[in-house]
Amino acid sequence: MPLKPVVKLGDYHSVRDKPESVKITKGDIKAVIEELRHQHATWEPVERPVAFGDLVTLAVESNIEDEPFINQKGVQYQVIRDSSSPAPGFAEQLVGMNSNQEKEFKLQLPSDYPRSELADKEASFKVKVSEIKQEKLPDVTDAFAMEVDPGLKTVKALQERISDDLKLRREERVKREFEERVIEAAVGLSELEFPSILVEGEIDHSFNRHLQLVQSGGQRLEQYLQSINKTEEELRGELRPSATKRVAQSLVLGKIAEEEKIEASGSEIDAEIEQMIKSATENKDELEKALSTPQARESIEQTLIIRKTVQQLVEIAQGSKGIKPIQKEEEK
């Protein structure tokens, strides 16, 4: 019989930490602008040999052990250094070729090739380049800023938008990392005993969620496992450490919520449901009906309690909450 989990909290009120500061540099903004330039680039035909970065039009014939591998005509391929597609070394073989030139070569597929049945095998290729194009990046002007977003009239406005977006994303990342550190500190101070069935249940949940993603991509489980060269048991084994960690965190946060008497009111649950419906892009009526069930409200209540508990730990760690040492059992 699985026993009820035992959670003995440590002095989580002694945890002290602070989030990293967020600073956006000119280099950060410049890097994003360069990405935008590539996104809005045009391609122009050139009369010269293929170079890295070019976009080439190819005819490809290939086989592995006399079996067809990749056979396509008129395919466009960007020649990126160290690319592993369709095989490591393929891009390097194209560099220096001229338009209408043919070339034959062989490449060894790596042991971790996505299609495991082809791993470590040799592929024979015959390619013909029919067109070579080079990338033409737009100049960074006010017109470019308006092309990125019609609401941005100047380069300065674009830079300010990029800075604000970068700051928002980094602050969110720093916030998540800080919360994770604080939770881990509280877990590290605690003593836990819980049955393995909780971990197995969390593994099942993670595995099923993973399976849904695989199936949404049009693959069956057997095909996916074959592509990653793993058995179902090996995949479940890889999920175990993170599942164990989540169970421990959930138990500790639940116990802290109990100690701190953290609750979620009916009005808070209503507000959360309203926000979830408002954020939905479709089927709002169906979502509202689903979220109105007792089970859904209870789930949302637990989510809110955990969210408030994490916020409490954050405030304690930053020293914005008064120190409240854990009482000894005899004092209780």
C-alpha cells in the first residue's frame, strides 16, 4: 500500500536570493536588427561559384546500398557551413561549384542520424547546380523600419521597440529562473518521503503529453521511438529525474501553502477564468462551459494557490517579508 507523503519543511524563511539585473546593450539590439535584415532580404542571381550563404537550385540523385535515398529536382538549398542536412558535409561539397556543373561524391552518415536504420551508412550523391543566388540585405533606414512594422516610422522607433521587447522577454526569463532557484532552496531545506506511485503518475502524464506532440506531427509512437533509437522504457527512464523533481516541488509548495494559510477566493477563481476566456482565440463558449465545472474550478484554485505560494517565497527571499522562523513541534 502506498503511504501518504511525509513533508517536513526546513526554515524556508531563511532563504535569501535576488534576481539577476536585466540590461539591454546596443550589441543586443544590433543582433536583432541583423536577424530582421535577413528575414527581409532578397535573393539575386549571380554568375560565380557557390559560396557559403548562397541559395542554390539543385537536382539531387542519391542512394544508400543501391536503395534510393534523396532524389529531387528543382530543390532550393541554402549552403550553410557545418549543416547536417541532408547529411554532414553536403554543403561543403557544393562550395566552388558553378552553374550547370555536375558533381558526384560520397558522404558517411553519422551514428546519431535521425533515421536510425541509415546510421553509419555511406550515401552516394550526384548533384547538378542550375542556379546560384546571393542574399541582398536591406539597408537599415526609416523605410526598413516601416517594412518591419508600418507603425514604426524611424530606425530609432524600431530600436526602442526591440529594446522594450528584449527587456520584457529577459525579465520574464530571469523571473522564472529566480522562482526556480527559490523553490529549489526550499525543497533542499526540507525532508521528504513519498511513494514511487506519485513519480510513476507524473512520468505517465509527461509521457502522454509527449505522445500527443508526436501524434500531432503525424507519427506513431513506434516510428518516433525508432527515429530516436530508444525504447519506451528508455524514454520513460529519461523522464524520471524531472518527474521526481516536480513531485518534490509540488509537495513542498503544498505544505508551505498550508503553513502560510494561503488560499484562493471564489472571486479570484472567477477572475482567472474570465482572463482565460478573454485570452482564447476561438470556442470561447465551449471553454467557458468547461471551466465552470467543479473539477475545473478546483484545478484553477490549486494553480492560484501555488502561484501565490511561489510569490510568497520570492518575497521572503528578497527580504520584503518579515522573517518568520519555523516553529519546533513542541512549540506548536
